[in-house]
Amino acid sequence: MTRVAPAAGPSPGKIRSARLAPDRGRGRRAEGSAGDGAVLLGIGTVLLAACCAHAQPIARPYPAPAPDALIAALSAQQAAARSMNARVRATSWLGGERVRATVNMLVERDGHLRFEAEVSLQGTVATLATDGAAFALYDAHKNELSRGPACPANVASLVRIPLAPAEVAAVLLGEARPPGPIDPATASVGWDSNRGADLLAVPVPAGGTLQVSFRGDGSARTLVAVDRIDARGAPLWRTSYEDHETEGGVRLPKTIRFAEQNSSFDDGVEIKFKDRALNAPAPAGAFTLQPPAGATVVEVGCGPAPK
């Protein structure tokens, strides 16, 4: 298994370019002639109508679980997967351009993150590290180190998930980070008949709810999605966890999808795991970066999250 390098900072000798160029090849949307588009549109309309005509709500095939049962399932997964060393293929369609890279990741539940992006024939091109409070990003192409607070806009500089570091960690670990200990008296359980999943809704002090979806009952229960809903009932962001496998006794997704607001997952971020290991201690200094000799250092604030 490939592991994230233990060095506290990047090695400029092996880093050649940090420019993660948009991939202008085949993306989610196929391109063709206007005639082809009309034919495809017609076929798609027929198929969609047929699908919707036959789609039936999924009924819960077992008694509704109490909030305590779903809270316990979430807590058990958090306890079993505290940290992760992984290699993934990350693809982003945010902003209308596809950006792809292989990323080595160190992830700790409390928001300690280190991402090293690799591009074919170039090696490691960029490194991001945060201890949950401070952030640093080394751009090898520019030989430039940016550093500042670990706000969502900065943390999303490499893997475009514009959330707080601990929330990003929860997404990458395939689950959810509630705003604090969950009180069963204020949580509620519903049923999503489209997903065929139990829905644990937890109130958030800032307004709205965090909704965690589980499919299955008892020992087969699997966390499959998270939705952050604002006080007006509108989605702020959402995840889908797919293609689960068992790693270290924990059910974890091999594919993670992230989208903001009402955007489709086709316009968001997709993470596919190549390999991973759970709960191994991180190398000393892994979550801080020091500027290499001759690098320009740029102090940054918190601007808008990447689009």
C-alpha cells in the first residue's frame, strides 16, 4: 500500500508542478452533434418517463428503529474508524471543469488532514496540511507556500469539499459529524422511501438539521448518506456513500460523492478509494508544512469557497 510521506514538509527535489490542470477529455457530459443531442434527448425522455411510471416507493421491511439504535450505530462506526491512511482518485466537476488527481491522504477524526496530490508523469505536485486550526498548501509549480486559518475555503484548496476540517474528515471516513453529543430526545427517525433508508435527523444549533441515512437493520445496518439541511428546509450539502466493503471490521464506502445545495452529484466531487488502512498512527509533523528553501510564503485569509 502506498503511504503518505512522513516528512514534515514537501521535498522540492521530487515535486515538479502543482498545476492540477482541468481534464478537458471525456467528462460526465458527452459531447456530440446537435442531431445526436436531439436523438439522445428523445431517448432519455422516453426512458425517464418509463422509469418514473414504474418507480414505486420502498416500504420499510422491519419495525422502525428508535433514535437510540441509529445513534449507537453512528457512534460505533466513529469509534471503529478513528483515522485513515488512504490513496484515492479524486475527481471534481465544481465550476464546470473536470479536475482529476491521485491523492494520498492522512485523515484523523478531529480534523487533522494531509493531502498529497499526484499527477501522472509529474509526481507529487501539491501538498495540503491542517491541524484543524491552521492550514498550509505548498504549490510545487510556483514553489509557493500559502498558509492561514483552516476555514472551509482554504481546506477545499486541494480536495474541493468546502467544510470545516473535522467535517471533511467525517466525510472521508464515510460517516457524519454531529454538532455535539446527540440527545435522543431531540433526534427523530424517519423513512426515506426513495433510498429505502432510515433517516436520523439531528438538530443543529446554527439552524436546520443533520440527516444521516442508514440502510438495513441490525447487524446489516450501513450508513449510506448524509444531508445537511438549513432552517428553511433547503440543502446546504450532501454526501452519498456507495460500494461498501469491510475494512478492519468496519463497513466503509469505496466511492464517496459530495454535492452542494441543489447541485447534482454529477457537478460535485467523487472520491474512489484505491487502498486504505485504518487507525495507524500518523508520522510526527505530518499535519504541518514548512516552506522549502527559496519558496515564497503567502499569508491568506478566508475567502469564498472554491466553485
